[in-house]
Amino acid sequence: MATDLLILRDQIDVIDKQIVELYEKRMEVCKEVAEYKIETGKKVFDKVREAEKIEKVKSMASTEFHRHAVQELFEQIMSISRKMQYQLLAEHGCIGKLPFIETKNLGTKQARVVFQGAEGAYSQAAMNQFFGKEIKSFHVDTFRDAMSAIEEGSADFAVLPIENSTAGIVNEIYDLLTEFENYIVGEQIIKIEHCLMAVPGTKKEDIKTVYSHPQSLMQSSNYLSKTGWQQISMKNNAFAAQKVKEDGLTGQAAIASETAAEIYGLEILEKGVNNLKDNSTRFIIVTNQKVFKTDANKISICFEVPNESGSLYHMLSHFIYNNLNMTKIESRPLEGRNWEYRFFIDFEGNLADSAVKNALRGLREEARNMKILGNY
């Protein structure tokens, strides 16, 4: 039996050699196709032609199992062929220019910056760390107001929270990035330490109601579950501190930053009430200009894919083929289109890199509504 197995393996080796030879022969022909497309300006991706080809090769298979296997095999072969053609286009200088301008300096010194919330918000702390405390700034009530301010030109940059290490992503920010023509040019990570605060003279036993942002309430759930206090959500932690200060009631408390306590003259009753001590929030720096720094090393994009089997896989294969490291993927449902999603991806690279240009070229041709959100 062992001898029979060796004979079978030898037969497979012979067939595999033939498959490799035929694959290479096919790719040589594909190179000629690419040359023709370069000369004529035809697009690499021809969805109708590929669908027809898949149906044709499936019909050559003898069983349903083989038909399905042949479909998967040829989808991969065609995907590899497209990527090779994109690479050849790049080598011939046909990759196209991305509508982003490379710069060594973002011009932040004389900038005017907007952040959401009130004085003492974590967004303000992120702004101060990124731009410096002397920066000209103002604050608005909502994330949308902040995005509108830079779109309209009343601010040069906005500072927005996009992700917390324990609570996850800020969904609204992802949606606003697709709605507005604003772009990410930087990020700042802030360590979060929630403090329980109230008007001076308040004792813990006096408190009946606590105010904070819903994520902060969730992040402090272990502490709050032992109190029995009513929890009321606010748009921002700093708004919560501001309300407690303005109401002046000893029955109220806020969960916010130590900076907010200082600004509003509140007494900190306890520090570090958040469940996890290793808690950070990532803020993005957004502007209305399509620019990126020379040393930028992270790219954020979003795109939609057809609601078809394997469609997301084929999009992600562009990162693999171009040896790009994807660091994050998120999805958001598309409004008015049940069970369809927009995907948000972060990956390492710079828009000036040839591998990045190659991957983005393929994604732009094959995905729906692909948008570069920024390089930072």
C-alpha cells in the first residue's frame, strides 16, 4: 500500500508541474493583454467578461462539486492576473495621480482648531497635545458641527474621537468621514482616567444622579453598579461637569477628566473610577485639504462591496498581493440598503509608495465608492 501511495504522489507531482507550466503560460498571455490595454486605455477589470468566462469554465466540469471548485480556482487566477496587470500599468506610468498633495509641514502653528464638547473635554486635551496649548481654538456642541466648521473654513482643523480601547469605535465619526469632504492628517492617543466630581462640600452619600457621556458611564459600570445612582447620558463629559457646576446641587455628580474638574471648580471625590486602568482614546486630526505629510505611515480608506460571495475577500487580497500590512477593519451598515455594508480599513503605508498606489488602483476599479480618508 505504501508503494501505491508513492506512485500516486508521483503522479500528482507530474500533474502539478503541468499546472504550473500552464499557469505561467497563461500569465504570459495576460501580459500581452495588459500591453494591449495600456496602448488602448482599456480598463483592467471587465466584470461582464470575467463572469462569462467563469460560466464557460464551470460548464466544462463534470460534477457540481468540480463546477464549484473550478469557479473558485478561476476566480483566483483572474484576480492574480488583474493584480499583475495593475503592476504593469504602474511600471508604464499609467497608475494615475492621486488627488493628495505631499507636504513636510501641515501648517499648524497659525491654525484655528475646533473640538467637540466644552472646556475640559478629552478632545481639548488631545488638541493641546497635538497642537500645543497656545493654539487658537473654539468648541462646538456636536461632531457634525465640528466637521461643518472645517468644511466651511471657520476652522482649519478639527479634533474628533474615533476609537476607545475598551468601548470600541465612535460610529458617528465613521459616518461623518464618508459624508463630508474632510480628511485625516494626524492622530493623538490620550490616556483616559475618569474622575467622580461634584460641587465642593458634596459627600458620596448625598449623590442621587450622575452625568456623563454614555461610553464613560459604560466604562465605569463596575463602580456605578454598587451605587444605585441614576445615570443620565450627556453629549460630552465636559458638558456633564459644566451642568453639575451650573446646577450647584449636592445630589448631582459628573464623571469627567481631572482637567474638567479644575476648569469648573468641582471637587474630585474619587479618581480612576473606570473599569480598566489601561484605557485610551484615539483622536483624529481632520482638515478639508487633501494633504499628507512626507513621513505619514498609516492610510485610512473606506469602500463598499457587492453583496456577493467572496467580494470582500477579493478586495482584501490587494493588500496581500502588494505586501501591505492591514491594521484594522470595521464595517458600518449602508443606510436604506439592508444587509449591505461599508468597510473601513487602516493599513500601513504612504500615498507616495508604489505598492500603495498599486493596491489603491485595484481597489478603486473593483470596489464601489472607494474613498481615501487620509494618510497620517
